[in-house]
Amino acid sequence: MSKRIDLLRIDYVFSVMIPLLVAIFLNNLNPFNHFDILIGFFFLAITGNTWNDVVDMKDPNEKETLKRVEGYHPREIFTIGLVCFIFGISLLLRTCLTYPINGLFLGIIIIMVLLYVKWLKPVPLLNHILLGASHVLFPYFMIKIDAELSLMSVSEWILIFTILGFAITGQLVHEIIDSDALTRYFSLRQCQIIIWTISTITLILAIWAFIILEQYYFFPFIFMPIGTMFTFRKPTKSSKGVKDVGILIGNFLMLYFMCLITIQMAGVI
């Protein structure tokens, strides 16, 4: 039987948390004023992970998922997700009731994730545009609205699209390694071209954001697309190790912004 903690796939939660943390850091906000949103999305991330496994565990080709949920029935995995969904929605009610537009955004996020999990996961590119918007754009907006700030400045748009580029590229890399949607429609050479194209755009945006924001703390963003381009310097499938390294780097980045927010609150920066 799989370890209980593995069922939650907490190592993927960074994909939702980083945009929230960036919004807090960039706008010099007190994270405790928005702590319910942070933990609410933490729970919703687990919901998405577990319900995605409920769908995937019906596919005999999803060996990694089947190994993770070994010894459990779909209804048990679904129940974990349902409980986290209830907790997450309950924590987000405060901002949704105070700012109804956040309720609209939350509804859009839920619909996007459900569309991805149930129907659009096999559709290349569109699946990750949906996933990127639901994990990056709308959570970022919700923090801004909760803080009663103007929605987005030009520099923020550039930065948020840089993060969106990272998210989409990372998901595409995972698809290639797992032989999912992208590899079913495109050759490895075509996949390489797609990865390089998105990574190049992301690199340009990262450099632009770094210059405009004048925040040297965003300097590491420049190296991430370069790493992806180096990994796919040849049209090869790559190993599972590349996927694991990407997940670890994502978690390191989440810790990085937690540190920045902490020293910002202390008045160090």
C-alpha cells in the first residue's frame, strides 16, 4: 500500500503557491492578511491532485499513478479530495463574500481544473493553457483584489506571463517524459521546437521583467528557461530524473519566495 502522504502529492502544490507568494512579495503585502487564501489554495491544490488520480487510476498505462494509489479504491481517493475541497472553499469564502469578483474568479478556476481533469487533459497545448491560467493568473488576481490594489501594472503583466511560461513549459516537459498528450500528436523533433519556442519567449519576458522591475531577486528566473532549452538541446524523450529535478526546483522557488517575504516583513529589504 502507498504511503498516505504520497496520495496528497504535496510536492506539486508549489505550482499554485508560487503565484500567490509572488503577488504578496511584489506588492509588499502582509501574508497573514491573506493567509486564508494561501491555505485555501493549498487545500484546493490537493483536491486537484487527488481527483486527477481518480481519473488516471482507471487507465492501465498510468503506471506511476497506479503505484501511488496502490491499495486504495477510487472512492477513497475522491473522498480525500472532497474533504480538501470543502476546507479550501470554506477558507476562501471570506474573500469571495467581501469581493464578489473573487468568487467569480474562484468559480472559473474550479471549472478550468475540472475541464482539465475530466475532458481536456489529452488535448495538447490547450490543456496546459487552461491549467496555467487556473494555477497562475486567477490566483494572482485574487490576491491583488483581496489587497484592494489595482489589478495589474505593465511590469506585473510581463512577470506573470513569465511565470505562466515557466508553468506551461514545465507541464509540457512532464508530458514528453510521461508520453502523454503532446507526444501522441507531435514527433520528438516537433516537441523540441515547441519547448524551445515557449522557452525563448519566456526567457525574453524574464529578462524584460528583471530590467523593468529592478528587482535583482528575480534574477534566477532568467536561468530557468535556459535550463529547459539545454535539457531539450536534442529531440530526445529525457529521463524521469529531469521531471523530478523540475519538481524540486519548483519547491526550492517556493521556499525562496517564502524567505523573501519573511525578510521583507522584517524590514530587511
